[in-house]
Amino acid sequence: MPSVRVLYFAQLRERLNCAEETLTLPENTDSTAVLALIAERHPQARDVIASARLAVDCAFVSGAVTLCDGAELAVITPVSGG
Amino acid sequence: MIRHAALHDGPLPVAALTPAALIACEHGAVASFVGVVRNHAHGRAVVGLAYDCYRPMAERVLAQLVVEAANTFDADLSASITHGLGAMLPGDVSVAIHIASAHRVAAFAACRHLIERLKQDLPVWKRERYADGSEAWLKGS
């Protein structure tokens, strides 16, 4: 199973007190399952993660996703730029 | 044709407010949107804010949004989009979008499209500071 970096930002980073961590995830999975797995690891942020989208290597993904060793994942909570 | 998409540390400088670099004789219309840090939000006095950012993705998303706007409204448009990051005060400029196109309809539409899409997809988050000393991350916008 590939080892990937998972990045957290803003409210989620503060809630987890963690900007990034390394996780081992299934190679062939889907975005919902990845977010569910992360929420399972961090029950204190379950509500925040529930509203998030997943990005892999700087692109939003939804549905089936193939993860490679060293991939960079990001949990993107609702954004507020502008 | 000019395509410029960038992040900027801090409030945008005055130079970012003008579309002068996009002026060209094939483009009869220029539309601009400038976002300014407001001193109030939902009835509360805002004394400052800070933007957090997933920088490599944000740079990529800005460039993609410019391509998307060109594909949608005018393949020959020129575009400049800049978003500021970090700490800002009310009155500071946080975002500037300029579109030059042959005609005004495409220029206005592409400019509007870019700010709306930026607010959906740009991985940037705003934390407001209020006059009472409290702070809060905005939940979407």
C-alpha cells in the first residue's frame, strides 16, 4: 500500500494541531473512502472533514482514485478566498 | 495576448489595480474586479484578516481558471488575476482581476466568472479578526 503525505490547512489544521502527516492508504480507492479514513483517525474534526473535498497532487479528485507512493493529498475544507 | 495568474505575499500593490498592461488595440473592452478587505462582516467590526493558502495548488488553480475563462468566453482574451496572501487590514486589496477582450460582453462575463470560480475552488482560507478580540475562519464564501 502506498505511503502518502496528507496536508491540512486553516481551521482543520488548527483543530488537528497538525499541518501534515504520512499515511498508508490503499492504492486503488476513492475520494470518499479516503476522507472517511482520515475522519476516523481524527474524530475531533469529523464535522470539518465532512464538508471537505480531496485533492491529490494539487488537483481535486472525486470518485475512484489511484494513489502512488509519495503522492501529496490535501483535505480542502470550504474555501474562502477573494 | 497576455495571461498572468499569480499569488502575492501581502496586500496587492497599487500596480496590481490597473489593467494598463492588458491594453491592446485588438481589445476594445477591459473589465476589472478589485476585492477589498471590508471593515465589517455580518454586523461585526473587522479589524484585520489573514489568508492561509495551499500554495502550489492555488497557483495551479489560478492558471486553470484563466484557461477556463478563455475557453468559455473568448479564446483571444488577455487576463490578469492576482490574489494576496497573509495578513491584511481593512482597505487593503486582496484580489485583482483584469480581462481584456474584443467586446464588453465577454470581458464582463469572464471577469465575473473568474471571481466566482475563484471563490469556489481556490485553496485559500480567510481568518477574520474582530474588534472584540475574537477571530474566526470563514466557512466558505
